Amino acid sequence: MTTKIIVFEKPKLKDPIFIEGLPGVGNVGRVAAGYLVEELKAKKFAELISSHFMPIAVIPRGSQVEMIKAEFFYWKAKNKNQNDLIIMIGDSQSADPEGHYEIVEEVLRFLKQLGVKEIFALGGLNIGIPTERPKVVGAVNDVSLEKKYQKYNIVFDTSQRVGSIVGAAGLFVALAKYYDIPATCLLGETSGMPFLPDPKSAEAVLKVLSDILNLKIDTTKLEKRIKEMKEFMRRVEAMQSQLLRSHLPPTEKKEELSYIG
């Protein structure tokens, strides 16, 4: 097996907008997209599994075993000024560079079939220190999008602040250009802890995205939701780290351990 998308339902959507939120720096994208799924009561319709994820089966509750996966949800617009949405959230990103490309391309082909008209990829931007008022930094695959979204308080001098975006969020935006899909990456400033969710940064990204999409999202329950997901994310990260260490050559293991403070 490499990468597969398993479809449970084929929703009828009109010009949907795709939102990607996978784990990463500060778990900003995962938290923001996951909270959006819950608040909108979006309906799950597909899953992505891949041999590029770490070989881990998780037990999120009780005794039920589940694959590490990504999930797709859809939401139908309620008002004329809104769009149908497809939201992707997941437990992990690829464990290797090749997998990042394969997974993103598989998803982009899937989105093309579903008639997606635009993409928003969500993530975190490591600024090294905590901030009470995180800014949202934007990157686009077409300069016309910068002009379109300037009014939403997005910082677009991205090359000065970022330089590069590692992982799915950057690849979705860059590769979407070859599928003729306009795409924007929204990065919330965060202190940079990889697997510790940053509620303030996630909220900042969520507010900008909600304004763009004409959604009314109550963020007062965000802190509670983050507390609920922290333990599960820590468990997945610990298992991934253990597996990575077990596959390192002895010399690299010694080097890695020397950095534990």
C-alpha cells in the first residue's frame, strides 16, 4: 500500500472551498480546522491512509484500534454569501519527504474531481517566543490573492518572515498551482513547540478564515477542546519519536541523545 483515499459518501457540492489542517508547529492548523469541523457539525465522507505515515495503530478510546489517518468532512453553505466547504484534518503528516509529495498530490487529484475552486492551508509560524497577539502571515500561489485578502489583516511580506514552508501546508499551496487551483497558506505566529497546541495562534487563524468565508464561529470553547486533544497528540508524538529512534544508526542515536537537555 502507498496512499489511498477511501470514500464513504459522494456529496453534491457547488464550487467547494478546501481547508487543510494537519499537525505541525504549535498544531495551529490541526486545532483550527478541527474546531471548525466541530462548530459547523461538518459530515465525514472520506479517509486517507498511507504507508508514509508511521506504522502505528492508535487506540483513541476504549479498546477500538484505528489507523493513523487523515479525514475529510463536508459542510453545505447556509447563506448566499457562503461556500460549500471540504475540511481535511489528520493525526499526522508523512514520515518522509517522498510521502509528503505523494499524499498532497493524491489529495489534489481528489479535490479536482470534487470541483474545488480554492484552497486554504493552515499552519503555524515559529517566531521563537510566546506572543499574546499572534499575527497571521499569508503566502499565496497567485499574486491576485494577496490583493483579494489584504483587507483581512493578513501579513503578506512572507519572504522576509518565513523564506520557506516545510510540510503539507506549503506543498498544498505550491502544487495547487499545477492543478489550476488558487491557494493561500495562513500561518499563525507561535512560539514553535511542535506538538503543544497554541490556542491563541489557532484562534487568530480561525478568525481570519471565518471572516474570509463569512462564517460565525464561537471560539470560547477552543481552550477546552485543546485540553481534550493534548494527551492524544502527546501519545502519538511519543510513539513516532520512539519509532524514529529505533530506526536510527547507533552513531545518529548518540548524536540525537546529546541534544536532550
